[in-house]
Amino acid sequence: MLNRLPHMANRVVYLTLTIMCLLLIAACDRVVRLPTAPSTTLVPTLEPRSLGPIDDQFRRVGEMVPTFGGFYVDGNGNPTLVLTNPLDLNAARNAMVAVFGPRFERQFVGKTWQTALGRFPYTQLAAWRSQLLPQFLALKGASGIGLDHKRNRITLGVLSEDAIAPTQALVTKLGVLMDAVLIAKVGGYYSTSASTLLEKQRPLTAGFFITTQKGTGYEDCSSGPNVTSPASSPIRAFFLTASHCTFARGVYDSFTTYQPNDINEPIGGEVIDAPYTTSSTDPNCPADGSKCQYADAALIQYFAFSSAEVSLFGIARTLSPADPGGGPGSTTIDYSYFNGVYYGAMAPNRVEGYEGFPPASYGTQVEKIGWGSGWTRGYVDDPCYSFHDVKEPPFVVICQTRAVGTALDGDSGGPVTSPWIDVYGVVSARGQNESGDAVFIYSPLTAIFRELGMSFDNYQMCAC
């Protein structure tokens, strides 16, 4: 009997396994026979698109130093790093120099690098802003969204008090901390074109009146910085202006530009216009029929290129500037400069993006010139601000630079520079910020070159 127990045990195990297998087969058979769900077409997830070169750079600093929360220049010109851990000052400074280049650091020779305590890392704020951007700008009453480096918060601008509650609900729905956002009434942002007559200017340089036919009327703007293509034969000359100053925004249409307001005085034709995206291809774009641009810019080729017609590498100079809050500046040409033109932009280290010259950041002093409000001064308060163009719905412009200062209708396309004529971009819009200050918004040059498919190897904005 003892000798048969192992054999019987084996038979028991065999029978047990057989029964289990049969049960599993039956179970599997039952699963297979269950009704199947109707087949559905899988929609591919859109890859997130970069908001712009300036945001990419700040994100890289945040990846190198996770406690980095932002950067600004204080009222005394001192570079200030917003950090969740002030002990990381040296590491954050080194990261900024590594990302923005040695010329960035040389701007602050003789100044003191300092810290300000922040609560949120930049990478976290940027991630929340990317979540909010398309859905917030699709809300009724939304105006613009940005990131305030100094206050270490996301800014959400609305057109009226009625939009505040839906904005708060969206913030909560997306899991964004309410303490990380500032919601304020800001009014709308308007592209700054208008209708008027100004004098003919030859040779033409940045900042003067230009116009083009648009619909049944005219779109009156300002000329932006001049550009050459030295590699072409013969050398060609161009100027930048705003995309919304063209016949069809965001579309190449070879329109003709005039100066002054006379169709008998054509000066150039469009060769490139910054394209727009929609929500079907771009997850940053609101799904409400919006058309999104990452630069409000177009490139115009001069019909005639001679010293009599075109004054390269200079900016128009008027008698006096206006500071923030001071209203418009002078529009009268200062002929103490050669032909009313200041040639400060003749060196390659004076052009944003060229050979590593860094873009303007929070607190950077900037100036603009255009026939609408003349020569005005200001300072950057958000280097990556996205907004609805109230004057030209359904356009949304993403990751532009906003500055406290005056702009009026007609300034669109005009050059934005430093006080020493470092070239930063072209004027796009005007409005007010969360504190009620008058602001103008410009397309940064690095974004313009990216969106127009230009490179600093093929196009020059300096005598170099």
C-alpha cells in the first residue's frame, strides 16, 4: 500500500491539472465568445510644439537647475534669479550663461547677481501654462496668457469680470494650483495698424510709414529692420514688418507695399509670410477655430536696391523718446543724425540671435519706433506671452514678448531695440497688463527667423 501511494498521488495531480486546463479552456472560450465592442479609429496624439526659442532656453535652464523659477533685471540693472532654494545661485548663474552665452553675462559687468525666493520651479509653471494655453484662450472672454518671472506665477488676462469664474473653474479642472496663477482684467490686445498720410522717405530705413492694399482699403504700418542676403547674386535687400500688415495674414500673396500712401510709389513685394497653424495639427492652438502664429512677421523684398533707395543697418531717430506712462514720443526726424538715421545696429553682436546675442528678458529696457507713437521706451514684463488679436479674430499669437510702454495704431512692424539699438524684433500689438499699465507686444527676432525659415548664415542685419 505504501508503494502505491506515490503512483496514486501522481494520478491525483494529473487529474487535477486536467480539470484545471479544461476549466481554463472553457473560460477562455467564454471570453472569446463575448460580444466585441465596435471598432474605432485611433486618433494620433499630437506632439507638443515648442512655444518659442526664448521659452526653450528658460526650460533648459530649469532642467539644469531644478530650483530655477525665473529671471529678471531689477530697477538698478542687477540680474536676479528666482530660486526655490537661494543656495543654488552659482549653479543657476552658470546655467544661464551656458544657455544664453557669454554675451549674456557681459551685459551685467559691474552689476550684482542676486536671488529672489520663488515658490514654483520654472519647468512646473511652464508645463501648467502649456496645459492652460489652448483651453484658456478658447474660453469666451479670454485675452492672453503668460508667465511673470518676477512674481513667479502664470498670468491669465480676461476681458471682463464675467470671465473670471470660468477661468478659475478651468484652472481647478486641469489640476493647476490656484496659488500659481494670477487672474486679472487686462482688456484686449490690438494689432496697431491705422490710416493716415505721412511724408515720403528716401532712403528708407526702419521705423517709417508704409502701407498696403487690404480688402477695399489700406493697412498702414511701419517698416521694420532691413535685411540683406549677401550670398545671393546680385545681393538682395529686404525689410521685416508685421504679418497682419500684409494683404492676407499668414499666407504668401506677393502683395505690394507702398511708401507713402500712394500706389504710384511701390517699394517692395512680400516674399515670405509667417504661416499659421490650427488645432488639427498644433496642440497649443485653441480648438475654437483659431489660427495661431508664432511670429507676427513677413519679409518684404525691395524692388530697387541702391543707396538712394535703401539705408541699410540703421533705425530712424526722432527728437525725443517717451518713457512708460508718458504717452507718445516725438515723430519729428532728428537731422543731427545722418539723414535722421542712427547706425547703432551695424555690429553683429547687436542683433538678437546673431552669434549668440541673447533675447530680451524680464526687466530688459527696450525701445520702439513707428510713425504712430514715434520713439517710446519701456521694459519687458513677459518674454513669452500668448494672446488673442482682438482686431483680427480668429488669430492667436503665441510666445511673443510683452513690454510696458506706449504703442499706437500705425506702429505695427516697426523695430524694437535696446537703448543702444540692439535689434530685438518688430511691433505686433498693444494693450494693457494685469496692473493696468499700457504695453506693446513684439515678435522676437529669433521667433521671426524660425517661422520665416531664415537663418543668420543667409540673411544679415548688420555690416559684418
